[in-house]
Amino acid sequence: MKSAVEIAKDVQSGATTASAELAKAYDAIRARNEELNVFLHLDVEGAEKIAADVDARVARGENVGPLAGVPIAIKDNLCQIGIPTTCSSKILDGWKPPYNATVIDRLVAAGAVPVGKTNLDEFAMGSSTENSAFGPTRNPLDPSRVPGGSSGGSAAAVAADMTPLSLGSDTGGSIRQPAALCGLVGMKPTYGLVSRYGLIAFASSLDQIGPFSKTVLDSAVLLETIAGYDPMDSTSLNEPAPSLSAHVNDGVAGKRIGLVKELYEGADESVVASVMAACEALKAAGATIVELSIPELQLGLSAYYLIAPAEASSNLARFDGVRFGLRVDADDVTAMMEATRTAGFGAEVKRRIMLGTYALSAGYFDAYYGQALKVRTLLINAFKKAYEQADLLIGATTPSVAFKFGEKTDNPMTMYLNDVFTIPTNLAGDPALSVPFGTGEENLPIGIQLLGPGRSEAQLFAAARALESADGR
Amino acid sequence: MSSPLSREDVAHVARLARLTLTEDELALFTDQLGGILEHANDMSSLDLSDLAPTAHPFGLINVFRDDVVKPSLDRDGVLNEAPDAREGRFAVPRILGEAP
């Protein structure tokens, strides 16, 4: 399959058309969507109009943009006008957003063609898509295994060659983990680089929208397209958007890369071996590897599983049967709200709302939520210290390759431990990406995680490209 | 090991969160939430009294904008997506009743 950059070039030159590329995408989707459960909704008519518009602009001799005619899949927690947006929850049943997320407007302005909405763990809470109210997504590389989560549908869309690009959101690893499990490049940008306007909030101080793709260059081009200040999101960074794709081939010569013990210890043998092989490849490309230990990272999981549910319990209070989607009728308004929430939310969402409500409740606030916010400071300080000794950090994205359905659903802690390597960067607000490097059990892909200080996306892409090219891609 | 929270705590939190739990869910959540809170014990034993809490990774505070009147979302478009709307407003079942 052609990369996004190649498609855009061919559409702009007239070698192909946006409409033809879109038709190919829908053929690929129809061939496997029933088996894999990737898309919850396809917007065929809307996408055909956008593609026809791209073709008309090309015909008029206009320069359409860096993603001219590139089909893209959208995680179903991003709002698109008039298209059902469910967060894979029954509570949003039938709701259609009256506005576009900023990222949708920016994609269309750059010539991209959104084809439909992809499955996720309900409200992005999970690591396998097994928490979707509409059934799990299957990993295209091995349908008996999970694609990861929460952005499992968006990862599967690219892995199954349905679309060359997709958007996900990452609160504790929800882009990087499925990217690793599906053999893709997935990036969680610096907090505030991409506007969250129109992303249905899970944990507002951690959520970031980011790209999935097969190649590092495609990832950089997509992030460049969606990044930049947006007055509609008061947490978006008010500074010029960085140039990323121009730096993809900058290399790693002279860079110090910190190999962090806490970011691979405890992972499967094949995963650890891939991390070591990646270090060797970076060394061969001119980087220096510095062995580091950041023991504070081990506190990340505990802090995250108090902070994220606390914010979620507040954010999800808006789903009360009044303004959106589902309402279960009852005699008075309080009973209606309780009946609606009880029927509309799934088990994991209820569990996290309960946990967050408890952590914020009188008598426990200081011991749990307050303490977690201080651990967040501790982590930020520890990362700062590490970045005095290294330009970037390296570790594993996940402890194992893609696991089987039902393997981690009995005990929530078992599933949460899957995010142990990805969570710390969200707490720090820093960027990190996963790039495929090496394989494990059953020839399944392994993801290498590269982490950097805030605004280091260009350096991260350059290091990821160095690994990609060492792998002969 | 005794659970850090009781069945009564869980029932109380469910009321605060406006969720109705069955007896089975109550038992399961007491057990599962207890397990998660126990994992958080690695944090609670630390003395972090000299650290300030972080709510935003880059310490962003007080973002202001000019108070300019701009068009907002179309009212009917928003109300059309609500479960019930009347006379240009969201409609809900009765609010005033007997005191709880």
C-alpha cells in the first residue's frame, strides 16, 4: 500500500484522484470490517463530497495541501458535524455533534478525507478495546488477539491497510500501546501541541490527540497538519507550530540516548532483546547510549490511576440524560439521571467514575488525589534530571506483544499494568512515540518507545526514522 | 489483608456518582477498588510535604481572551440532539417534589 505522502503527491500531480483513493479505502474496509470490527460508522456520502472537492481543486490547478486526497480514519471520541459520535458508549446513543473538532477542520483544509469513525474502549478507558459497548476490535495481524487500546480501531484501520492514516487519543498510552501491538508508528505529542477542542474529554490534563501511520514520515506530516494554537482550547500552546517533516532525516549523530531500566525491566524477553537491538542500531547511527535509572517512574501507575479517574468522574458528570443521547425515563429528574447513567455506562467506566469520586471525596482527597498530584511533580522533576544526562530516552512501549482476548479482563489491575511504560510521559506532559522494531512470539511486532522533553517531536521523529532505516524500511 | 474501603463506602460513592449498583456489583467493586487503592499504597507512604502539586504539566494558569461577541452554536441544532426539548430549552422530568 502507498504511504500517505505518496498518495498526496499522486493526487496533486493528477496520477490518481482523491475519489479513486477513497473508493480503494472503502473496498478494503468492506472486505474486512465485519471480521475485525474496526469502524462503527462510515460517512460515505460526506467523504465522497470532500474527495470530489479535492479533485475539483486539483483540476483548477490549486495546491491542495500536504494530505491531498489521503483517506483517514477518526477515533470515535472526536466530534464531526452530523456524524454519530459514540465514544463506544451506549450513553451517547443517537447523538450527532453540532460542531467539528479542530483537528477535523485542519485535516480537511490540508486535503485529507475522513472516511469514518473507529472503535475504542468506552470513553477511551482500556488497553484492548474489550471495553467497547459495540464489541471488541480484532488485531488484523492475528484476529485471535487484541489490537490494544484504547485507540484499537484506529490502529487496526491502518494495520489492515484500510487507510494509510488515522487519529487516536492518548491519555496513558492509548496511541502508543495499540501502535506497538499492531506494528505501527504512533505518537503522543507534547501536551497542548494539538487542540483538544471537540475531543470528548476523559482526563483533561493528560489527553492528547495524535497520529497513527505505517511510516515515520507520514506520522510527522500528519502531526504537523493538526498541531498548532487554537483559541478554542485554552490549554493549547500559544506558539508557532513546529516544523517536523523537514527534520525526519536529521539522524541521531552526536545524540545522547538514555536507556531507562524502569522502561523495560519486567517485559518479556523478546521485548527486552528488541530494546537492546534498537540501542545498538542507534549507536551504529552515531548516537551514544547512556544507561539510566529513574526509580520515580514506578510511582506513575499509582498516580495515574487516581488522577485520570478523578478527572474522568468530573468530566463524565455531564452525561446525565439532559443534553446528549440516551435518557431512561423516571418520575423525577434525579431518578432519571441515575437510571440513565446506570444503563448507559459500561463496567470499566463505572469502576473509574467510582474510583475518581472516592479519591475526590471528603476525607480522602489529600491522601489520594492530593498525594497523586505531588507524585506528578516528583515525576516531572525526575524527567528533568534525566534530560540533563540524555537528549532522548528509550525503552519498551509495552511489556509484551499483542495478547489474546479475555487474557487480562478478570482483574482490572492486570490490564492497567499493561500501561506501566507509557503512563509516565502523560503525567509529565512530554511527547513520546512508539516505532516498530523487531518481533516476538508468533512473529508479532514489538514497539520501541522513544521519549523526549516537551517540544522535542522533531528529534523523536529523527530517532524513530533512524530505527526504521536500520530495519531496512 | 483488609480492604481499604468497605461495602458501605462503595455504596456511598455510588450515590454521589448517581449510579445504581446491584448487590453483586457492590461486592465486586468493593474488592476491585480495594485492590487498586492497595496498589496506590506505594505512594501514600512517601513524605512529599515539600513538593507542590501539579495540575497542569507546564504550569499554565489564567488564560484570558478579549470579551468579543461571536456567533455560538445554532440553538435548534443543539436541542435537536437532546433527549427532550421544549420551547427552545432542554426539558427534564419534574425537579421539585417532596423533600428528600
